[in-house]
Amino acid sequence: MGRYVIRRLLQMIPVFFGATLLIFLMVNVMGDPIAGLCGDRKCDPATAAQLKKEFGLDKPVWQQYATYMGNVFTGDFGTAFNGQKVTELMATAFPLTIRLTLVAIVFEIVIGISLGVVTGLRRGRPIDTVVLLLTLVVIAIPTFVTGLLLQLLLGVEWGIMKPSVSSEAPLNELIVPGLVLASVSLAYVTRLTRTSIAENRRADYVRTAIAKGLPRRRVITRHLLRNSLIPVVTFIGTDIGALMGGAIVTERIFNIHGVGFQLYQGILRQSTQTVVGFVTVLVLVFLVANLIVDLLYAVLDPRIRYA
């Protein structure tokens, strides 16, 4: 196991550099970031040259990337064009988005897997048909429609919740935004769990466990569910980074100043340091989440062993 972890960590190095280089190049072709600093008026040549020199934009792109990565390894993600350190923005944004993502993941695990198990064990019955139709509707409706509808009904019309989240973002205010963020993924988890449970029900090891006279609950939890969760864990693990980076719509609707909000502001203002800095951390989140998922395979299925 230790050798496998070391090998995976070494494989993550070129992936990290490749992903950050690609993002750095893409962000640098978004437009002229200096133009955004001068507002509606065009910068005069002297001011533009001074600003480019101040932010290091007068150097070749490869040299800018090398300088940026060198600073990253010292914990310096640069300075946004408003003069604020990117690390300061991260310190306020990431805790909010992490809490929002955790709420969304809890919804995926509790509701998604539960509904998937119930429908997988009752495949073809009315409850299976109803859940399949509901998940299809959830997948078909865009997230911003779901968010605005729940905000209007629960926050404005019925007064059950605040229409927007406060700056502290306590967990009780993140329940509805977390549900909105998790809605589409929750539907996919339900359908994926249902399919996996339904397929593994006919497996030989399940029939053997039943023939031995094991209790139904033990057959489901110890044998059927553990093996059926492998594709679900894969999806949820990769979905962690996607939820954190894809929370732009949800955070905009509920006024949450998290990662999605900062990315939106960075793109809008063409602040390359902000965008690249946040995406760099999200790349690390993706890589670590995938590593943890691979290690969980051996926990769920004892037949899997890493050399």
C-alpha cells in the first residue's frame, strides 16, 4: 500500500504541472487584464507599461509561469489587481465553499444512496418508476432554475429561510444552497446506486450468502452494498472538486462569497492572479480526492490489493 501511495503521488506531479500550465495559458489569452484596471477609459501607453512591469506582465508567458510556480511553492499566490493578496481571498472563500460542499456531499450520500438502495432492491415496482422520473426531472432542470425557485418559494413567499446567506454562513443557512448545489449530482448518485444494486443482486456471492441463511440486512449491508458502492464512491470523490469549482451559480444566487464567487469576480475583472490561484488549489483538491477514492476501493472490496 505504501509503495502504491508513493507511486500515485509521483504521478500527480506531472498532472499538477500540466493542469496548472494549461490553466495559466488559457487565462492569459482571456484578454488584456491591464485594460480592466483603467475602467471604461483606455490606459495611456505609459500607465499600461508601468502596470505591466509592476505585475510582471511584460515578461514572456513561460517566464511568468515559472515565476508564478516558484512563488506558489513558497505559499505566495500573488496579488489581485485590487491590491489584496490572493491568499487572503482564499482564507475567506474556501471555508465557506468547503462547508457548502460538505452539506452537498451529505445530501448526496444520505438521500442519493438511500433512494438508490431502495429502488435497486425494488426494481420495476412503482416506487422505482417514481424515483426514476423524479431524478430525470431534477437532471433536466438547470441548477439556476432550481436555486431561484427555492429561493422565491422558501425565502420570499413562505419565509422559511433567508433569501440570501449571511456573511458568517452558518450551517443552518447552507442547507437549501447545499441541496441546490447537490441536486443534479444527487440524482446521478441515486440512479448509479440503483443500477449497481440491481446488477449485483444477481451475483453468485449474494446468492451464496442467502443460501447460507444470513439475515437479509446483513446480506445487503455487508455483501451487496459494499461491492455496489465502488462506482458510487468514484463518482462522489470526483464530484468533490466539481462541486467546489462549480458552485458559481449557487453562490451567486444565495450571495455566498466563496470560491465560485471569487472566480466569477476574477473572470469578470480579468484578474489572472485570482483565477489561476484558485484553480491551482482546486487542481490539488481533485488530485487528492482521486487518491483517496483509489485507497477506499480496498476498504470496500477486500479482493482489491495494491502492491
